[in-house]
Amino acid sequence: MESTTPANGDLPLVDSELLLRYDRPAPRYTSYPTAVEFSEDFGAGDYAAGLDRMEAGSDVSLYLHLPFCEHRCTFCGCHVVITQKRDVAAKYLDYLEREIDLIRRRLPPDLKVVQYHWGGGTPTYYTPDQMRELHAKVSSRFDILPSAEVAVEIDPRVTTTDHVDALVEMGFNRLSMGVQDFNPAVQEEIGRNQTEAETRELFDYCRRQKELQSINLDLIYGLPRQSEEGFAANLESVLDLRPDRVALYSYAHVPWVRGHQKRMDTDLLPTRDEKFALFAAAIRAFGDSGYRQIGMDHFALPDDELSLALGERRLHRNFMGYTVQRAPVMIGLGISAIGDVGGAYVQSKKKLSTYYDALDAGELPVEKGYSLSDDDRLRRHVITELMCNLYLDIPEAERLFGISFADYFSVELAELAEGPGKDGFVSLDGEAIEVTPLGQLFIRNVCLIFDRYLREKPRTEPTFSRSV
């Protein structure tokens, strides 16, 4: 069968039959267990108990969700609030401060923030002065280390040089800039009009700020009207900018979760083979330009800390993305934010009204959560190592969790050998599971074999986006 990728270069050959066989709904494993397992049985009291158990001197990751946008992009899978009423967004900051105070009172005094991230929505929806005020509130309550990774997501359509100056002044050292696609025809379909010129102008200004250690671009493949020719031009523009990192996300069409995606004309979406060809073209383009592929959807320059961490098999991943910070605790603040505290995941209220109601009552605004079992922790370790470092050290897993790996995962290992192993996705022996370059393209399929919930609770209703 004809390959969907060319025979030259380092990219493995992938044919249509292989794509068909492995194209199935699969989690992206931002967490394990995934958010579909979270339950409303987990409440504010459970979260409070987890905060109270936190050890003195702990390293912490801190995430703030700033959900507001002026306009909705049809591809968006994030939890956002669309409004042009600035007083609505200003009110949110007051309540965010209340949540910060409720949580901080339960924590030991000497925590160390090693990772600090503003996500959205559009954080730069706020004015520079509002951003300064918010950061002052956070930094007065948390010790953000000078060496911390301090990152923010920005939208070039609303971000000014004054915003950038304020972020640099506040100590932000990483910016992720949303691009998605420069092609005007694609932008028209996704409701995001963003010229290459305005993106390039802001990028160049950011590059001149020496305090910014990393400037990253976010792209999406699989959008309507994307073609190989148009996407190649897109990649050429991105590579000319030479960002430190690129996040190349697969468009997740999940209209059962994000109802606004129903407005998208699915007849204009690339077919499975066409979509994979876009991904393959990006892998070749970034590889030829010296970038290293990170995990399932990122690329980084060879001297970037993500590349270095991958080479040393110490890469990590949390709700904020790939990172070198392995903080044992992640605190999420704001509506829909997810944290990882005291052996449990916790998600905040998703609606402004219920978020405000909880804080007005002096309660932690918990929507739902999940307490991890010993089995969950073990499987999380396995999946995280494979997703991040493409390698699982079996003796290390046995030492950490007190198991015989071959006995505990006998069913999974047999399935792995029969499917992905036979297709060349992994190499297996008693010492390690190592993901091959071909397997990296299908890493979600490799990891789902270790997902006990998918195995024991088959789902008939749509739940996850497709793996190809």
C-alpha cells in the first residue's frame, strides 16, 4: 500500500492501513486517571484535607485560569468566557483573590513556587495595570523562586508592547503565542483573523526582551481548509521566526463537549490521511531545521531545556504541559482550573455564578475531583514516563511501587507485544519499554493499553478525540 509519508528523511513510513487500524478515540493523558473519571462525590472538604496535609517546604506549581476572550474561535477546546464587558472580567479578579486567600491560609508558610503559569482564555485580555495588580496579589502570598518557570499564554491580536513590558517587569520569562494557522482561508473558517504581519511584529518585539528566556508558538493541524501546500507555507513562516519551542496540537473535534464546534463545516476538515500528512510534513520541517520532537506534539531547539531533559529522561508533564519541573503539588486557581494536591485531582467550579457563590459562602469552589488509588499512581507513572520520555525503566517502577512488573501487567504486556510491539511501536524486554520513532507518532495508542478505566469501563458515548 502506498505510504502517506515519503521514504526520505528520518520519518518512519506510515501507510493508510496502519492509520486506519490505530485511529480511535483516545485520551491525551494530561492526567491519569483522565478528567472523565472525576466525580462530584469529591468536594471542598476533601480538597481542604489535601491542602492541610501538604508538607512544609514543598515545591509547588501554580496555575491561574483567566478565561475571558473578546471573540470565540470555533476550534477552541478551552474553557472560556466570551464578553466585551470589562467590568465582568474585573469582578473575576476580586473573586480570584478571595480564592487565593482561602487556599493560602491552609498551606504551610515556606512553600516554593517552581512553576507559575497564566492560561486562558486570553490573559492579556486584561490591561497591563490589571495584570500587575493580579501578580502583586499572587507574589505577596506565594514565594515564587527566582529560578521558577514563569509562563503566560498571549494572543497577538490583543497583546500590546505595553503588555509585554509589564510581563517582563513582573518576571515572566516564557511566552506562548497563539498562531494556529497563518492562512487567511483557514482563519476565516475558525473565526480567528490574525495576520502574519501583526504576529511577526509582536514576536520580534518579544525577542528583543532579553529577560524572556523562551518564546513559543502554538499551531494546530487538522483545521478546515488546511492543505499540504498551505501548511508548508505556514511552517516556512514559523521556521523563519525560529521560536524556541512549537506546540503543534492536533485539532480535537469534540462537539459533544464544546457545542460551538458544531458550527464548523466538517466537510472542510482534512481526511484522516490528509491530517496525518500535515503532521508528517511538520515533523520533517522541524527536524530538518534542527528541532527535536518532544512527546506527542511539541518541538524544541536542541539547547532548550525540554530537549536536554528528554535526552536525560527526566522530562515531565502536568496540566500546564511539558516541563522539567517535577513539583509534587499543583494548585489550580480560577474557574475550571485543575490541581493535583494531596494524592487527588481537584477541579474548580466551571461557571462564574457557582464559582462566585462558593466564594461568597467562604467555601473552596470545588466542582469535582478524584482521589488516586495505589493502582492509579502506578499506572500514572507508567503512562507519564512513556508520554514524556518514551522510555519506562521497569526495575525503577518495581522499586517505586513494590511490584513484579511482569506479573502486575501480564495482560497489558501481552497486548502490547501483540499489537504495538508487532507493528514496531515499542521494543520490549525485562528491563524497559522503549518507544520507537514510529511509536512516538502513535503514543496515545501505546499508553491507553495501560489505562485500566478504558479496559474495565468501555464507553459507548463519545468521550475522547481521535488519536489520528
